[in-house]
Amino acid sequence: RRLRRTSLATAMPRDSNYYNASRIRQSLRYFVSGRLIGAIGTFAATVLVVRHLSIPDYGVFTTAIGSSIVFGLIFGLGIERLIPRYLSELRSRGEMRGVALLSWMFLLARTILLLPAFLLIYAYWDMIADLMRIDLDAAVYWGVIAYIGAFLIGKQSSDTLQVILSHRVAAFAFVVDSLARVAILAFFSWGGSLSLIEAL
């Protein structure tokens, strides 16, 4: 245990200089390349979705994307701002146990705050269907709920990883996420069809 504490203290300096200018410059190329590949993967996934979905189904898909952004802002209560503020401060002091605890607390808070959003969508689901003039069944509802939850929790996990991991590892995670997303959509559309549920 003493050896572990010593190695941890050596790896994580207990001062505010952990995020210095030199480290930021070294990590910048990984951050930019990871974001670039992520953007390319998102574009490729969007092309697959647009190519295979009908106009009404694509309307539902874009509604799910817009809802995830809106609900993330309304029901997030500023968690995305607290993550880099407090997690980076704990990491710079080498308090990795505190980083882990706070990360899980933020994730639990995000999950709990999503419940009112899901109930709100459920309450107005029929009204949404009438406005879009499309038949929205229960399967589509759960698909939209799954997309919104996965998008927001995934985004928060990504923000957390950027704080507690090196940008090199975080960039690798961005690449894996983007390529996996495109590969899954390509697999579903291989036979020439891609349903709304599969896209979500």
C-alpha cells in the first residue's frame, strides 16, 4: 500500500502545475486529431441514416437529437461545467479516490435528472405524434429514450475521461467510439435497409 501511494504521488504531482503549458501543447495534437476523426465518423453516420430512413423517420431521428441537446441543457443543472472545474482540481493534487467518487456522483446525478425529461416526453408523446403527423408506437418511444440517455451519459463520460485521462488516451477513445458507431450502422444497412429503431 505504501509503495502504491508513493508511485501515485510520483505520477500525479500534488500541485497546481499538473496542467501546465507544456503538457497542454503536447496534448493539443491528440485532442484536435481525436475531434477531427470524431467529426468524420459523425458525418459518415449521418450519411448512412439520411440515405436509408424515410422523411418521417428521419424527422423522428432529428427530433431525438434535438431533444437530447435541449434536455441536456435544461436538466443538466450545469454538471458539464462542474466536471472540468472540480475533477481537474482533484487530479492535479493526486486525489484519485476523490476523482473517482466525484465522477460517479456526477454520473448518478445526471441519471436522476434525466428521469423528469423521460416523463415529460412520455406525457406529451401523443401530442408530438400529432404535430409530426406520424404514428409513433411504444418501440419508437423507448428507442428515443435510449438515444437521449445514451447520448447525454456518453457525453458526460467523455468529458470526465478528458479530465482524468491523458489526451492521447482520450483521443483514442473518441476514435474507437466514432468507428464503432459507423461500423454498427453500416452492418445494419448492409442488406439495403435501416429502420428507425436500428438507427436510434
